[in-house]
Amino acid sequence: MTLYETLAQRVIDDIRQQRLPAGTRLPALRVMARQNKVSMTTATRTYDYLQQTGWIYALPQSGYYVASQTGDDHFPVPETLPMESRDPKRFAPGNGYNPHSNHFNPLGTSMLAPELQPGEALQRTIRRVARRSHPGLLRYPELQGELSLRTALARHFREDHFAFAPSELVITNGCLEAVRLALECVTTEGDTVAVCSPCFSGLLDLLATLSRKIIEIPVTHDGIHLPMLEACMAGGEITAALLSTTHINPLGTTLPVAQKQALAELAARYQIPIIEDDIYLELGHQQCHTLPAKYWDRQGYMLWCGSMSKTLAPGLRLGWCLPGRYQQAYLDRHGLTSLGVNTLTQACVGELIATGEYRAHLHKIRLRLQHQIHQYRQFLRQHLPAHANVSAPEGGLVLWVQIAGLDAVALEQTARQQHIDVRSGACFSTHPVYHDCLRINCGWPLQAEQETDSACWQLAELCRLVSRQLSAATPKVPI
């Protein structure tokens, strides 16, 4: 091994032996070089290697920290869900957003805190684009999306080894609209669509609104139940599938590469379209980038949908779709329901990508999210009962928590009375199998603030409510 690999292996051994627990701050580069009597170049290569392999991470202007190597807790696998078509209007509660909240509280909606969004970079970009504005910005937008933005997005994803032509992409008003258009292209009212279970509540609400039925395909931390999905396809039980594949909300699971390949193969074999909701693709906490299932699609049966709502700013309402063989139908539907997307917004986002500021923001926010996820997990482990299970996602914004004996729906209602917004497991399925689960957003910094709208105060209060409910449910032993 080279010298830097030898030094890196020493650190890895210390992490494995718990001599360096997760969250431990490592020596600064100069200190590390001086302690080991090596050059700064060797010290830098050592830390770079440790970052690339996922053992440590860096926080700008703070230092290097040991990454969490703890795997997921042992989540109980729900009993196999029945392969039956269900109407989400009858079963799924409409809890996509908290109608009683005057604003988005830290723990409820999956999103970055405003202070983590690149506000200054966006303002600079908007001013630059506005200064050189031309009449094109004031005309109706191109239905497919501005060529400058489609080109910028194509170049951006090509850097991560996912290549497509700008002519294949359609720009939409956010990811949910991209998914809606895809559903309207490949299904009609009354059709049955396969979805992940648990499934993002907003997708269940959308399917209910469109009068589509669903069959839930179980997803665990090991991946999706492919045999059940194939059985649905082979038996003609479904018309299409709507699946998330990377850092899936709410579990945080990413499907293995082999399963992503299998999805593309199944779609082509049975000629059944799969809509891939991939909004969290770019929020992996490690330096290596994962690829969408669409990457392996050679027949065009996969419709890949994405957005910058989670990575950049939700208020931009900017998304996209690679509709594959359904592109013309997709554009026709887009034209019926919209006249395109705000041209100024498209121009600004295209500029942000072209200047490299968007990629710089992504690099920064991935590291920050890894640190925050670790903080939230540590906090929950300290303040929840010992038997609580807390997910350990490698990307995304949320944690999935399971506590045996918890009535998560009742907890959700109690928390809302104290203006704490949290999602119970019941929001994510039409089956009563996640009644003891919660989803918690980790997009807000966990700072020790006493204000009741701070993430730290709300998380502490939520843990107290959990303990109070469990204590009240424990039978009292007579003396």
C-alpha cells in the first residue's frame, strides 16, 4: 500500500474498533501531517481517500468527522401485503401536508431549512439574468422547456455518468406535476398502479385525486419485493407502476443496482410503463453518485421524473421528465393542462447550473445533511425508549422511526395540538401495518435553541410525548 493508504487504514481500524466513535472530530490536516511526520500532500490524500470510501466527512470551516457506520436497526418486516387492488380514496388519509400549520414546521415536510438553501447565489443569478433580459423572457414559454435549461441539465447529469439529450427532456412545474402528467399519459381512471409500500403520502393523494387504484409492493431496507411486482405484471393486475428508487421517502432506502436493472428489464419484457419518482437522487450523503433505474432503460418504457425542490428551493416549482417512448403523448398532455413553465425561473436555474454554483451547493449540502442525520439519530437514541428502531439512510432528508407499542396516529394528533408537525406511518399506506412508525424531517439544523419553532425544541418535546404515551399505555401492576 502507499503511505496515504497505510495511514487511512489505521484510521479505519480505529473506527472499526470504536476507538473513534461516529461524530468524533479528527485532527486538522496540518496536525495530522505533523503527528505522522508526513507531507501535507500525503495528509490530504489520506483524508480524501477516507471521504471517498465513506469513513469520514468534512464540514466547511469546521473540520473532519467520523461518519456513522452503524447499519439500520432491525426493523420488523411487515407481513406480506395482499396482492389486491385498493382504492386510496377509501383507505389512505389525506395527510400530505398539515392543514392546521401556518407554516412548514421543521419535523413535518421533507425539505431543507431556508438557511441551507443557496439564497445569495440565487439572488445573484436572478440579478444577472434580469439585467440581460430580452423579449424572449416575456413571451409564452416553450412547451418542452427552454433549451438553455434542458442543455444545462443534460450536461449536469452527464458529469455524473447519466447521459441523455436535451431533446429528450421535458420541463415541468415541479416533480409532482411531472408524475401527474406521466400517470395521465399511461393510465386512465380506474386503472391499477403498483406503488412502493410505504409510499410517499403525496403520491397516494395524487393517485386518489386521479381515481387510480393501487397495489402496494413491500419495500424494506433490503430493497423492493421484485417477485410480487413481476407477478402483478405477468398476471395483468396493473397498468403501470409508480416507484421511487433512490433514498426512498420515507424509508431512506436505495434499491440495489441489480434491482434497478431488473425494473428496466421488467418494464420492457411486459411492456408496462414504470414511472420513476427520483426527486432525492442528488441528495446522497457520500461522494459517490448513484444512477437511476432509467439509466438501464433501452426500450423507453421508463418515465424518469425529478426536481430541484429538495436540493435547491421548493418555491421554484421546477421539475422535469424523461418520458421515453411516451414523449409525444406527454407533450400533448402538458399542452392541455399548462402552457409551460415560467421562463425567468428556467433561465435562472439554467444559469445557476452553467456557472457551477448548483454543483458547489450540492457538494456542500450533502456533507451538511450527513452531519445533521447523524445528530438527529444520536438525539433520538438518547431520548427514545431503548427498543426504538431508527433508520440509517445514506441519503435524503428523513428518518423512519418504529417503536413497538406506539399509537403514531394519536401521537401525531397530540403533537399538532402543540404546533409540532410530524408524519405518522398511517400516511404512507392503505394498509394498517405502519401504525407504530413515524417519519421525521432532518432538513433543519439541530441547534440547542429554546424557541418552540426550533427543530431541537420540537424534537425534544416529541420524544417526551412518545414516552408519556407509552407510559400511559403500560398496565399498572397492583401492589
